[in-house]
Amino acid sequence: MGDKAKEHPGAAGRATAADRPASVRNVVLVGHCGSGKTTLVEALALTAGAVNRAGRVEDGGTVSDYDEIEHRQQRSVQLSLVPVMFDGIKVNLLDTPGYADFVGELRAGLRAADAALFVVSAADGVDGSTRMVWEECAAVGMPRAIVVTHLEAARADFEEMTRICAEAFGADDPDAVLPLYLPLRGPEGPDGHAPVTGLTGLLSRTLFDYSSGERRESDPDEERLPALEEARNRLIEGIIAESEDETLMDRYLGGEQIDVKTLIDDLERAVARGAFFPVLAAAPAADGTRQGLGTVELLELVTRGFPTPLEREAPRVTTVDGRPRELESCDPDGPLVAEVVKTSSDPYVGRVSLVRVFSGTLHPDETVHVSGHGLADRGHEDHDVDERIGALSAPFGKQQRTLTHCIAGDLACVAKLGRAETGDTLSAKDDPLLMEPWQMPDPLLPLAIRAHSKADEDKLSQGLGRLVAEDPTMRLEHNQHTHQVVLWCLGEAHADVALERLRSRYGVQVDVVPHLVSLRETFAGKSAGRGRHVKQSGGHGQYAVCEIEVEPLPGGSGIEFVDRVVGGSVPRQFIPSVEKGVRAQAAKGVAAGHPLVDVRITLLDGKAHSVDSSDAAFQTAGALALREAAADARIHLLEPVAEVSVLVGDEYVGTVMSDLSGRRGRVLGTEQTSGSRTLVRAEVPEIEIGRYAVDLRSLSHGTARFHRAYARHEPMPPQVAEKVRQQAEAG
């Protein structure tokens, strides 16, 4: 890598359909918001000859972040695919958002890719969320490399950033995180900052000078050789330590000069199997019309060091009824198995599905089986349907370039799959199969909405359905207790994008309303009530009297109705009427309008009239009796309590526990986990954690995660209950 220059490929950089998996590389770019991922993708596309200037395609649009929302927010909010050709290899660059709210798009990119480029800014360093993604990649053995950007920033120090990366990413083996090139700085400018003008290849001992706008080779200056040799020796030792040739280290320590080709071959093998993680530097040209510094070197690493789809283990596949099915790894002639990794809507084309083919070959206009299982809890019903796909294409900004096919290992956009949702499996209609869905983050920020007008109400259901079909990290809830429509999101930015898409893409205007938790009511002690419903206004009248006793029951008991009438004071046919009446009143509430639960209602006595008593009269009397019993009793307001588990770095444990206590939470215990993290378990009232997804991110600087699950309802403290009642009356 870096031992020979590449010619600018010009128009050959435009990606077409791949003919064999070995000529494909699927690479996801990962990094925090503002690290320069999108700018790097555009610079790589320019170097590969896919665009005429940085980020621009033939129609003047950008190659990435082309969505109107991304332009307005000035950040990536969705996964973007940019396919380019370099040295005869098709490179699918998957640009992911860096903001935590869009981690679902990041997960989709990791699913579609075979290797990852971690982009870190020399100005900002490595944040906690990037470390967590690194650990996720390490857990599945995904090959990785590190790209340092923003070297033009004041006080940017590549050597220091390399040390920080080794510390952050090389906990087990710091010598596996080493640079392949050393940046060369030019003369200092008026601001005292020396710009990076070139790179020195450590293995080849070659200087690649970009100062003229073209990549030119030369020998490094004599005064730089000592520092170069020191870094080179450390790199060689790091490569040899990961070599599969066990004799190489003995030969090296014995003084043998290992030839460069052997070192490069070993380096490429170590990178491909995820044992060595090279650090590179990259910077786009300032005018956006020339090769960016380090972009050729980076593309060389991707095409020569990153694994092909053939080297990825075949995914777990079953039949739609759950029977395991063996699958050959990435066989274009095998059974069709593809996965929808992203779904979007185009105003002209309709629904467009970005698909990764894992086995077989996908052709336009063929009928495929679309299968989606396992996301019913997020508003996605299980489905198995046959659909005819439309055209296949490769995305490039807003353009779609037609493809004749898509083989195993490649990615393509599929049009006109009306039922396909993100995470669905595409397979042959006569051999339907199902891939195990990837892990999705739980949406934990509730957004209660209602239609702005009657016209919006008519379109709301369809718009929300399309929204959650595109993004499985959202969950749609129609709460039967609060009668609210709730869209569960990952954070405020995620919610903002959802509302913007409803408005701009689906023409639905909604109002955000306060999110309500499902409160309940119960009796604090025994009470009695008498319901008397007597009316006589000529003709057939109404007559019903009943006496009841109400007593509290343990939590979770619901409503228990007991008949203890003796002597027939309430005719047998009207006892179910009394029960129906008290249950209807209990559902409406007896104090603050919340459902009554966990009580035993005993019918003790009553009176009836041979002519005027009726089912309706005894229903009304039962309701009146319950209301009278409540008027003479102390009523508890019950609130839902959630079991909360927070996984947080050890340095933030005290802060998190203190915050939970401030939310009326009870900390149940802590448990040490791997990676210097602690699992904090607590019970917290749900009314106190409506915005916890946002607040926890702030408390832990984006490094903590939490899970919540309903535990039970329990009495709300009197002062809090009174405040809730006052808010309800004011509302």
C-alpha cells in the first residue's frame, strides 16, 4: 500500500454492476458528528473520478447529504450509499450519520458493510460513542481502519492523535493500531500553522507530495529519515506480530531484512481478518477540484487490504416457518437471499429499497418473496408476500443509474417494492427464506402527536405507517388508556426529522402535545355507597336502589365484583346490570378521570320495583353507588413505575445514581460489566423519565445506554398527585 502511484481513473470511476464478489468492497464510514465523514466520501469520489469536483455530480447536486432535511440541518441524518470504481474494484462507500439520534442508520450501515473506516477529527479527538461502536465491531470481528481528518486545524497533531487512537482502540494490543504514513508539513503560514502537503509511506520509504495538486513521488529529505526509520521499525514489528508466518519474527529479530512485498502482503492479510488497524491521514483539496491528500492511499487500503464479501461469514437463514437453512457464503449462483437495509420514499419513483444481496443474483422485473418478522412490537406486522420488483439502480446523489443485475456481495436500489420495509428479507418466491434481523436500538423518547386539521387526520395514519416502515428505530403506539398517538424516537433530533418528513414528504401537519402516562385510581380504605335512581314522570318510570361496599386489593388485582345480596332485594336478573354499571364507572374514574383498579366491589343490598325497575336503571344505580363511595373515601392516584437499567462508564456512575434519586427513583443495585462499565438498576416513576433519553445523553456525554420496562402501578406521593390534579384541571 502506497508503494506505487495510481493514475486518476477519470470516467472509469463511475460504478456499474459488479460481475464477481471478489471485485466488490463494502465499507461503512463511522465517526462522531462533524468528524468529516461526508467530506471524505466526496473527496474519495473525486479521486476515483466519479464526480467532477468535490461532492458534485453531473447535474450539480451533491453525491452525499442530498436530502433537503440534511441541507437545512447541515448534517447527515440518513445512511447514504456512494459507489465508486478504483483500480478495477467497485467500492460501496456507506456514509452514516454521526449524531446519536440516528444510530439506527449506523446499524444499517454496519449490517451492509464488510469493513469499517473510523473517521476521527484531529481537532476533536475520539468521543465515547465512537469507542462504543468500535467495541461493537470488535465483538463481531469486523476489519477496521482509522482515518484522521481536519489536519488543517490549529494545533492539529497527527502523532498525538495516533497515540490517542491507540489508547482508545488498542486496549488489548496498542501495537496493532499504528500509522502507515507520516504527514509532511510545509512552511508555516502567516497564522503560524504549517499545512500538510504530503505523506511519507513508511514501508516504501517514499514521499507522496500533494502540494502541486497532483500526487508526485520523491525520496524523503535526509533530516526526516531518523523519525521515519523509528516509525517504520515499529510498524514492521506490529505487522510481524500479527503475521500468520510464525518464522517471520525470528527472521526479523535475527537481523534479516524482510522485503517490502512480504510486509505489505502480511499487512493486507492482518487488516482483512481484523487483527491490525492502520491509521491514515486524509484531507480534501481546498478548492475541491484536485485529489485530496491521502485519498489515493486510502482507496489503496480499501481495495487491497479490506476483505471481499467472499470472506464474510454467511448470515443465519431460516425458512419462514423457522427451520434452519445452510447457506454458502456469497455465491452468485446460490439461492436468492437479500436484505433491505434502508427504505426511503421518492416523490417520483415511490418507495425505494436499498438492498444488500448475500446470496444469489437479483434481476430487474423478477418476482421475489418479501418476508418481515420480529418487529411487531414496533408497529411492523409480520408479513410474507410475493412482489414484482422494478428497476435496479445504483444511487449517486439524487440520480439513479440503471443496473442490469446485482450479484451476491453487492448493493443496489430496488424500486416499487410496495410492502418491503427496512430489515425485510428478499428471496426466491419458490424458496422463501428469512434472515435474522439485526439488533435495533430501543426508541425511548415519546412524542405525542395529533392531526392539525381534519384533512391531516385523514392522511395521518398512512403517513405514520410509511414513516415507521422506513425507520424501524421508531415505534408507533396508539395508547388505549390515554387515547394518544405516540411516536417513540431515539432523541430530539430524531423526532424533529420525523415531523419534518411527515410534513414535507407526506403532506401531514401535526401538533405535538404533552405526553401522558397511564395513571390509575384506587381506594385507600374501605368505603360504602348507596345508589338510588328513581324517576317517575308519567307512564313507565325508572326505579333502582343498590348498596355496595368497596375495599382495596393488592396491586394488579383489577376489579373484583362480589354478590352478597340475600332475600332477593335485588332480583337476580339485575345483578349483572349493577356489575356492568360499576365497571363502566370504574373505567371512567371516580376522582380525577383515571381508571379505577385494584378494588373489590361487593353488592350488599338494594330495592327494586315490579314495573319500573330495568337493566338501565340498575346500571345507573351501580354507577351512582360507586361515585358516592368514592366521595366518602380517600382515593390514591396510582402512577406506573418502570424498571430502568442504565449501562454507564464507571466515571459517571455517581452522577447517574444521583440523578435517578432526584427523579424519585429507588436504586436497586449495581453490577460491574466489561469495558470499565457499570450496570445500574433502579425503579423510577414513568412520569419522571419522559425525557430521560435526552438527559442521560447529556449526563454521560453520549456514552450511556438504558432500557426501561413496565413494572407496576403504585401510589403517587400526595404532593405530586395534587400537582397532577391541578394540571389536569387547568388543562
